[in-house]
Amino acid sequence: MYTYIAKRLLVAIPTLLIISIFVFSLQKLLPGDPILAMAGEERDPQVLEFLREKYRLNDPVPYQYVRWLGAALQGDLGISLRTNQPVLQLVGEKLPVTIQLAIMSMIFAFAIGVPMGILAAVKKNTMIDYLANIIALTGLSIPNFWLGIMLILLVSVNLGWLPASGYEPFFSNPLRSLETMLMPSFVLGNALAATLMRHTRSAMLSVLSADYIRTARAKGLPESTVVLEHSFRNAVLPIVTLTALLFGELLAGAVLTEQIFTIPGFGKLIVDAVFNRDYAVVQGVVICTAIGFILMNLLADILYVLLNPRMRAAL
């Protein structure tokens, strides 16, 4: 097992290197100059030149990348040109917000999508199956920004049950934090639930047609035991992979949802950084997001081994 994990981690190193080169090169092609944005309206040429020398933006791009990479390997992701704060500090402030939003969204997605997928597979070609597919397609089709605005109008403005926007750190006020995150989590979880439902249904249908399921039913086992213990346990592997990918996608930041509900997460941070040409922040957020994706895929691989006896025997 440890050798398997080590090999997966070794593959992650060149992946991160390629991503960093790709992002560092592309962001230099963005129109605009961050120094002009910093200097304001009265742009003294001497001040502009001083700032370029201070941040060493006159150096060749390959040299800038090598310097940034050397500092990043030592835990220094640079300084924000906009706020003059260390990028690592900004990431540390926004990452807990995004992780909380991602976890709560996945809870909604699992609570809605997985039971619907199981029920649709068990009741294949019945009214329940058709209704579950209609709900899933509706969830995939409704834009997150529209659903978010409608929830704000209904739940916050008309009913006054939950705050319309804002964020409260979980450890400072847990109840208030959950209240502010319920609606955005449901908005994101609704779309993810539709995807989970479709994959769960497909995986369950392939397992329910297997010979050992027919044998389990022939032995007279209760249908709940056949479905949950024999079928779902064997259908969970593709769901694990999908969950890891969806969670990694949430770690990248849900830009529209965060903007609508004024949540200071990764999505808002990277949008502001792109608009302000804050290269160090863009690079730092992308690298942290890539690390999150890699870790989630590694976790999925480990769960694959733990859940699949054949893979455990092979290792």
C-alpha cells in the first residue's frame, strides 16, 4: 500500500510542475499591466520604473518563473501586488471558507443524489424512475445563479428564515456560519446531486443484473439487504471516483455562487486577482487548487484499494 501511495505521489510532482509552467506562461499573455493598476491615475514614469524594478518584472519570463519556483519550494508563494499581503496568508484565509462550502455542498449532494439513484435503479422503467430522471435533468439544467437569486427572494426576503448574504467563520459562531452557508451549499449541492444520481443509477443497474445478485434473491434474502449490502457496496467504486472529482472541482471555487452570496472563498479571490492582474495570487491559488485535486484523486485511489478486495490482493 505504501509503495502504491509513493508512486502516485511521484506522478504528482511533474503534474504540478507542468501546471505551474502553463499558468505562469498564460497569465503573462493577459492584456493590461499590474504596475499601471498599482500606480493609479497619476502615473509618473519614474514611479512605474521603480515598481517594475522592485517587483523584478523587467526580468525575462523564464527567470521570473525559476525565481518564483525556488521560493515556492521553500513555502513562499510571493506577495500580492494589490494588497501587499503574502499569498500564503491570503490562501490560508480563504481556504477554510471554500472547504466548508465544499463539504456542506457534498452533504446535500449525497443526501439527495445517492438515494434517488438507488431508488431509480431498483424501480427501473417505472414512474419513480422517470420522475427521478426528470428531477436530475432539471437540476442539471437550472443555472446556479438563477436558483441562488430565487432562493434569496423566497427564503431571505419573503420568509426571512436565513441571511441573504455574508459569511461568518465557523469557529467564531458555528450556528450563524451554518445559516449563512445553507443556501449556497444547497445551490451547489443541487447540481452535484443530479450528476451523482445519474452515475449512481447507472452503477446500480450494472450490479443489479449480475449473477450473484440473482443468487442472493434466490436464497430469499430481504430486498433491502440485496440492494444495500450486496448491490450498493459493489456499485460504490465509480461513485467514489466521481465524488473525488466533484469535491476537487468545488475546491477550485464556485465563482458565481460565491459572488451572489458574497462568500469570500477561492472563487472570488481568483476572479479579483485576474481582474487586478495580481499574478502571484493567481499562481498561488491555481497551485493550491491543483494540489487539492491531486490529493482528492489520491484519496479516491486509496479508497478503491480499501473497498475492492481484488485490488488489495494485487497490492
